[in-house]
Amino acid sequence: MKRCLVLTALLGLLPAASQAAQTPSELRFCLTAEPKTFDPLLVDDGSSETVRYLTGGVLIRINRKTQQLNPELALSWNVDTQGRRITFRLRPNVKFSDGTPFSADDVAFTMQRLMDPETHSPTADTFRSSDAVPRIAVSSPVTVSVLFGAPVAGLERLFDQVAIMSAKSPRKIAAVLGPYVVAEYKPGTEVDLSKNPNYWKVDASGVRLPYIDRIRLEIQQNRDIELVKFRRGEIDLINSVDADTFDDLARLAPRSVLDAGVSLESEMMWFNQTAASPLAAYKQTWFRSTAFRRAVSEAINRADLCRVVYRGHARPAEGPISPANQFWFNASLKPHPFDVASARRRLESDGFRVRGGQLYDREGHQVEFSLITNAGNRNRERIASMIQQDLQAIGIHLNVVTLDFPSLIERIAKTFNYESCLLGLTNLDLDPSAQMNVWLSSASNHQWNPNQPAPATAWEAEIDKLMRAQASEVKAEIRKRYFDRVQQIVSEQAPFLYLVTKNSLTAISPDVQNSSPVALTPQAFWNIELLRKPVLTAGSR
Amino acid sequence: MRRSQILAIAVLAALFLAALLSAMTAENQSRQFREIPGARPSSAFPLGTDELGRDRLARLLFATRISLLLAPASALAATLLAALVGGVAGYFGGFWDRCTVRVIDLMLSLPWLFLLLAARALLPLNAPPIASLSMTYGLLALLGWAGPARVIRAGTRKLRESDFTLQALAQGCGRPRILWCHVIPNLKPLLLAQLWTTIPVFILAEANLGLLGLSASEPFPTWGNLLRDLQNPFSVRPEMFVPLAVIVVSVACFKLATPPQELPT
């Protein structure tokens, strides 16, 4: 009788066991917008970038945790002393997802297509140090070199963004070398990825990666719905959550959230110093005064911003580079201190006087200005409100104005009809060369005073010189020295007042194993190949 | 007057009185008690504090005062504008009437929210919060007259063609006298009804703008921006529903208090 019962029990388990064996594991999360392209060379938006990261095979990958370069399709590489030529030795016996063999010809094809001006690849812009077309030489099936017209700063790191395409596959961009392949795209609804059957990586015990069979990327623009879906278990992760959501989730499901420490995202404000702006001359004089800018900066209580607005998930910002950028961060910089007495001294030294609790400039104008920011961003609105109260302590009346985003961009980029602006900054690229369009005085993103025909100040001229020098230098240590000086000048002159650097906050289901969120994008799934998710049958769930 | 109307007006008066009597809390509404952000209700803060440590009750009372002053003022402006445009079109008829009807149709088909956003973006940046809120309500009045104008035009036409107007004409009464002595006095109930109907529309319009963060600028509270606390479903607490309750009660009271629109024939 007992034997009969055991047999019955085993028979009862059989269907469940076979179902578990057949049911593929699936990871689900949301894309915040429709991917604009599946062509890896044309990627210019976050959703397409996510698909490229999950499907594209690259020669060199920046390890998001250590920020070191890891060999992927290239077993090794060598950059010449001038920083113009890079030679790769490729991994043999690798196949594309459709079975087409991978060789040096594919790298040559990808680089030719990437650098072809007709392709209009945003990725190619980072490689363009000169107008000359790069020369690509294939010396064997596993050796290829690329020669650029001029030195390219941080050349090898740029290949993290170049997904290799097949020169011969009839499936063209659908043949990939990454861990996943696009299985189905339902416009407006979802992108389904399935495991690349020919992916070359295996784990320590020889099991072919990735572990998770399928990924479903739901297209969901509404972050509140995304949050509800996560709470219901309909999606497995949210790559980046704000501090409020993080704390709410931490209260409801503590094991589902992780603060990975300081991220690359900062909040900053700046004053309009544009000569062409329609501001009154006396206001332009205030905003061009370093003492005034530093005084405002020192009157802002950054510790309170971190504690109240970000609930402790942020730190006072030191400067343009976050400490999360391990190599390029200038560790000698400190955040501007919260020191009202020092702020008052700076203002007095610049001719400002306080009368009846109000600050007046040397010509008797009451100091009052507006701060614009984008409507709908609660944290920025809170920061603005707190700055408003902080500046009252030094007699400055601040008007906070929230604008819809197009109106805000119109003012800061076209009409220059604004006084100060509060916005965020995210340096996705760790290398400072990616910030040339911010720091060069002639650049359009030199927000406080863009498109200058010649540098308006001596310190801007020095920044121009240093940025150009670092961009043409090959040795990383020398480049670092130049860029440290840039960071120091920016901290001293305060054209941007860096307020806080946010922490990287992610939400990931406890069902997902091996997760190890980091500060760099893509925070929660940077190690996608190693993530595991046990298949849960109805009974086990 | 119906009993429900009396009750509604009493509730509105009580709300307004409470808001007026709270004048002493005007400073507290913007003061940030940064050591206690998001505090639960207590004797010091009966509705707790918001995310920046500001007194929720003080902010609600301040916002109530503003909304109950500015929304009726703006509705009055819209109704007067509607009376002028609709009344003249309805009374004189002909070409002017046809033109007015087209303009009213055009105004009613405009996406007012986008218009408001565009107009608001053009406001001077250094306007004080009360000025910017007044301008927002002013814009509502400029954009919100078309609906009442259509009703007033129809009412005026009806009065123009009524028996007593014809009788006055037959007895040799001049048009200005008919307008002044017969039409305008008889339009009063219609105008009052339009005024009372427009107030809750403007209150809700401001609430929509506030919910988008496009109403009064910081640190000024309005009913709309107080509702933003309800946007995160996981951090909602009972006391956060009080502003919503106040808006619902006020809008309902304005609707209940609306007088009947009958015109004499």
C-alpha cells in the first residue's frame, strides 16, 4: 500500500517536472519608449541601446563593475604609440546567431559601414578625430587593424559601442554575436528576445551562456504603470528608480531594491552669461561675477538636498565628474561648502549690500532672479524650492518657474531668455572627450555661454586649451592630469553649480539570481549572461 | 431657494471663512521644517507635513483662499465677456451674429490645455507667484467665455423674439430701452447660472494644470499642486486625500448652488 502511494505521488510530480523542463525561463522588464532602430550602428536612443546591449557582440566590453576593458570578440588588441592605429586579434571559431562564421572581414565591414558618412551613425561621431576616412586592413581571418587619420583619445574604449555585423549573412542586421537575438517585435507593445544558440561564451563549468532563455521587453512609457507591474510581479526589474519609489518599495518588499551607490547622474544649476541674452546689463554683471556664483553656491545646503529630496540616496556633488567614474574623477575636489557667512563675505567683496533683509548690488538694484526647470520632475521642483529658502538667508529673492520641456529648451538653447536654470546631467560616456561639446567655449552645449567666437574669459580659454590637449594625447595619465585641471577650474569658477550626485537605485525581483546592480548603464542587467531565473510552475509560485 | 442650494452656499461660506481666518498661517505655508519631512499628523501639524516639511493644513487653507477668490473672479470675468459677446450677437443678429457663432465654434474647438501651456510659457519669468497665478486664471477667463457666450446668445435671441419684447416694440419702445429695461434684467438668472457653472470648471482646470506642475510656482500652494501627493500610489496616506475631498466638496457645492436658468417667455 505504501509503495503504491509513493508511486502515485511520483506520477503526480511527473507532469510538473516535465513542464518545468520544457518551460523556458523568461526575464521581463520595460523599455521606456519604442526602440527607434534595430540597426546597431544607428542607435541614438535608450531603448535601442538596451536592445543593442542585449543582442550586439562587441570586440571590447567595458566591465560595468570594474570599469576595466574586457576582451570579448577580440582576444587582444594593441594601440600604436600615436593613438591612430588599433590592431585586433580575434577570437576564433565564433559564429553569428544564424550560423555564419565570424571573421576579420566582418569587423572590416562593420567599421567601413560605421565610418561611412552615408550611414549617419551617431556612434561614428566619437571616432571622428579628422575628416580622413579610416583605413582598414585585414591581414588574416583573425587579425584586423584600423588606422585613423588623427589620434583618437581613449580609442579602445569606444569599441564598447560597436556591435559587429555580419558581412556575409543573408539575415543582415538580424544576425548577431551577442547573447540574445530579436525573436519578435510587436510595435507599441513589446520586443521579444531569445537566446542566441551560437553564443560563444560558456561559464566555468562549460555551460553555454546566457542562462535565461528569453527576454520580454515591454514598451511602457508610464513609469507609474511600470512600478505597478513590478509590484504585481509582471516584470522582474526596473533599471533605475527614484528615491521616493525606492523607499516605498524598500518598505513593502525590502529584498527587491538595491542602492548601488553613487551614479553618474548629477543635478546642477547655472546662470545665463550669454552675451546675446535679452537680460538687463546689471543682471548680466551679477551672473558673470565668480564671487556672486560662488556665494550662491555656498548658500545652498547640499546636505539637506540629499537628505530631504533624495532621502539620503545622493551625495553633495564635487564637480562635473561623479566619483562613480573611477578613473576620471578628480579626488582632490570637494563640494562647495554650505557656509552662509562665507557667502555673505564673497558678496560684500563684490559690492553687494544687505538692507532690510534684502540684497542690493552696488548700483542699488535688488537682487532677484528666476530659476527655470522642467515641470513634472518632482525632485527638481523640490530642489528649486529648497534653494529658494536657502537663498533668502543671504537676501536673494528667487522666483521658481516650472516650464514644459519644449519651452525650457527654447529658452536655454534658442532665445537665451532666462536667468538661471536647473537641470540634470548624465555622463554616459566615461571618457572626457565625449564632453568636448560642453567644455569648449565654441560649443553649442557650453550652456552658460554657448557658441563663443573666442573665449570670453581667461579661464574658459585655459579649459579650451586643456580639453584640446587631452583629446590629442594618447597616454591616459597625461590626459587625466589635463582633465583634473579642467575639473579644478570648473569648481573654482563655478559656471555650473553642481548640487547633488544621485545614487544608482534599482529594483530587481528576488527571483532573479546573480544580480549585481552597478552605477553604470545598464545598471541592473549589465551581467545579463550570468543572470538566472528559476522557472516557477503554477504550484511552486 | 432650494434647501440644497442653501446648504451648498453655507458649506462654501464656511470653507471660505476658515481659509480667511487662517491668515496667521500664511507664513507657515511655505516654511520648510526640514527635520520632519513627510511627518504624520500631530497636534502641531494636524495634516502632517509634506515632503519638504511644510505644514499641509496651512498650505491647504492658503490654497483654499486663493482658489475661492480667484476662480469666482475669473469666472465673473468670463461671464461678463460672454454676456457682452453673446448678448450683442443674440440681440442684433444678422452678420454680427453669424461671425460670433463662428468665433465661438472656433474657441470651443481649441485644445485649451495646450493653449494655456503655450500662453503660460510666454509669461515673464520674474512675475511673483500670485501674479503668475492671477495671469493663469486670467487666461482661463480669456479662453473660457465661449461656452457661456453660446448659451447667453441663445437666451438673448429668445428674449428678443419673446411676446413682451414684441409688445414693447409695438408700443413704440426704442431698441436701447428694450435692451436696458427688458432684455438685460431678464438675462440675469441666465448670467448668474453661467457664473456658478463656470466657477467649478475653472477650479478643475487649475487643478489639472497644478497636477502637471504648471500652476502657481513654488512655494505657492494651490489645490492642483496639492493633489500631486496622490500621484505615487504606494506612498499615499489618508491625510493626503483631504485636498481632494475639499475640491470635490467645493465643486459639488458650486454645482448645487447653481440657480435655475428659466427665462420668461
